[in-house]
Amino acid sequence: MLENLPLPTEFHGHIEWGTPEGSPPVSELASSSHTREGGQGGPGLAARPPSVRSLVSRISAITRKNKEGAERQQDKLREAQREVEQTKKENAMLKQQLEDAREQVYLTRTSSLPRHPAAAETSHSSLSPSPSAG
């Protein structure tokens, strides 16, 4: 039966039974003025658990901070979505400008090409053979 009991550990000069590493000893959590009896406490008296009011206050503060954090994240998300939409519009406009510029370059190149003399002759009569065809 004694095998199942936690082993004592030394923590800040106090011996604590089964205190997990990193957590403060019970003696640091309880102040001498907060005991179950409500009077001046001495060694060995257990700390009074936190009141419902203090727990509600702590939970409310945590909830408020979480809500504010969530609202900030929502604002950041909305701003990022607006930026994405704006970028899409700009990209579509730039794509259209690029297509227009390519078309203009194509038209400029094809209109400034020297006309082949055979092309001029064949345009007069499509039945006569072209001199370059032979």
C-alpha cells in the first residue's frame, strides 16, 4: 500500500509530496491569512480554494481577451481578402493590357510587312498562275 504513495521531492527548501516539476509548492500558493477557518493561519493549514467570484472574473478576462484576439484575427482576414480581391482586379486589368499590346504589336508587324509582288498579282486574278509558283 505504501508503494503507491508519491515520493517526496525537495522544492525551494521545502519537502513537498508528489509536487509536479515546475509547479509551486502548496506552501507558496496559500498565504497564511487565507485558511479554511478564515483567521490567521499557521503551518499545516490548507489554503482556501479560490472563490467563485474570482474564478468568474478570471474566466471573464480570459474570454474577453480571446474574443478580442478573435476579432483582430477576423479583421486581418477581412483585410487580406480585400487585398486578394484588389490584386485579382489589378491582374485582370494588366492581363487585358498585355493582350491589347500583343494584338497591337501583331497588327503593326503584319501591316508593315513588305508586300510580295506575287501577292499583288494574284490579287488581280486568282485564276492566273503566280510567276513564283513555277
